[in-house]
Amino acid sequence: MTAALTSISAPAAWQRELAAAFTDPRALLAHLGLGEGELAGALAAAADFPMRAPRPYVARIVPGDPADPLLRQILPIAAELAPAPGFVADPLVEQTGARPGLLHKYRSRALVILRGGCAINCRYCFRRHFPYGEHALGPAEIEEIARYVAARPEINEVILSGGDPLLAKDAALASLVDALAAAPQLRRLRIHTRLPITIPSRITAGLVDLLARAPWPTVIVFHVNHPRELDDAVDAACRRLRAAGVTLLNQSVLLRGVNDDARVLAALSERLFDAGILPYYLHLLDRVAGAAHFEVDEGRARALMAELLAALPGFLVPKLVREVAGEPSKVPLDLRLTP
Ligand SMILES: *Cc1c(COP(=O)(O)O)cnc(C)c1O
Ligand code: SF4
């Protein structure tokens, strides 16, 4: 076989890691030395929303600890199936009236759902019931989106989201960038992704080159909830991105049993800074069915923010926000209010 043919047919390292992800709770529990006690709940909850956990992420979980904050984000548990009033399938009402592949909710930013699926299934995900399957945008839909953006001078930023947009191959990302280059008013391209954390090898030389050559500055918004999600491989991926001039930000979700502790949140901000990533948002949980056991109440969230403000420089304190259907932006919580 010629070298050219090999490069076409052989999956990249990140694609092999994607295929090798844990999807069977039984295999994951055995790998982590956890007992059968967790298994029945895990199997039942995984039938509702499948388990998916790539090995580079699983390698950061402490074996033998069922309460590990990284494990808690990915292991299905029986609590997901308990009915919880107010927790619904589509908390942000995104499933009604959505244009295929595009959400234009905020005036200046258009959000493109480039890929439906994710490399990891986070148990608290507000899109856990989103009916997009493994849907990927085809060339005709990409052209349609580019036309929509070009026709609206108020849109100055396109956000690639999902699902995880970096599950798309570089060629698909490149054709989207090319299509959007026809919109003269665009000032930024933003990518919301968890792949640099879950499978750091996704940050290939080819991808970095594509971002460096895009006609606008690019921003990557990571999704990290706990400092232990960062390791040497993530640091190296961040260095490659920063060398290409990409701005790195992070959003977290405030999650009970994961990061509802001021010391953990402060350590997260410090660890992000070490990797060259600035904290952006700390989201209150969207009230999606199956995630009620992760909720932290507003009073506790404000108290945690007060501790963070006292512990960190202002630029390492994320904005505490929630998403409210129908509002013109994410809604910051007023920290002066007492519960
Ligand atoms: C969160 C979000 C954005 C981006 O909002 P920023 O506050 O600019 O980060 C854009 N579109 C949709 C639909 C969103 O949910
Ligand atoms: S990476 Fe984001 S979109 Fe994907 S499952 Fe996790 S929270 Fe949901």
C-alpha cells in the first residue's frame, strides 16, 4: 500500500481512542475495581442515556472510589431515573422551532450544531434528550447556514457547538470555514468542545494549522468541571493551540458532588490558568430530567462565589450564570442578594 493510501484509510490516533471509549458500565466498573453494587443502577440509567467515556478521561479517575468527581460525571446511576418535579426533557425549549443545525438565539452570535454526538456522555447534559443522534451537517446544510449568516449583518460571531464540533473531521471543519469566509461581517469563530480534555490527541497539527489559517481570530471554549480533568496531555494540547494564537476559555457547570466546594473551584481556576485557559462561565445546572441529583441551590451557589471572589484575582473568577428561555443572553446572578 502506498503512503497516500495509508493516510486515507488509517484512522487517526484520536479516532482510535474515540472507538475505544468505555460504553459498557460493567467493563468500566471492572476496570476501576468497583463492585457490582453500582451495576444494576448503571445498566438501568444507561438504557435511558447511554454511557460513553473515553480512556484518556477514565485514566484520571481514582480507582476504587465510587464518589470520584470525574466518575460521577460519566457513570449512570439509579438516581437519574427518580422522578423530579420541574426537571424536563427540553429545559431550554430548543427542540421546538429549531432550524436544522442552527440556533440563532442571541443577536450577534449564531450557534451551529455541527455534530450531534459527543466523545463523552456527561450525565448532567441538558441535551441528553436532544433528538439529534449522530447527525452531521452535509454540504448543502453548510451552504444554507453560510447564506443565513451572510444575510444578517448583526451576526459577527459563529459558534460551533453540538454535540462536539471537533468530532467532525478536519476536512468538514475546513469546508465550513471556507463557506463562512464569504460573510464579510464575521469577527470571530468560536468552538465549544470537550474533546481537548476527553481525547487530547484530537488537537492534531492539521487542526491547529486550520485554526491558525482561519480568516478570523479563533476562540476555544473548553468544558472542565474539576481540576483533575487536566493532565500533561491536555497541557500539551493547550500549548499547541496557544502557539497558533487561539484564545482559550473555560465554562463549567456547578455540580453537586463534583465541584460544589470553594476549594475545588479555586483549584480549578488556578489549574486552568496554568494551562493557559481563562475561566469564563460557571453555569447553574439546566433542569433536565435525569440530572436532579446534581443540582446546587442558588443560595449555596452565591455563597461559593463569595468565597471565590475572596480567594482569587478577579480574572480567575468565572461569571455565575443561568440560561433562561427567552432572555437575550445568559443571565448573570446578582451576587449581592442574600437568599
Ligand atoms: C450560550 C449560547 C451562546 C453563546 O453565549 P455567550 O454568552 O456569548 O457565550 C450562543 N447561542 C446559544 C444558543 C447559546 O446557548
Ligand atoms: S460534552 Fe457537553 S454537549 Fe457533550 S455530553 Fe458533555 S455536556 Fe453534553
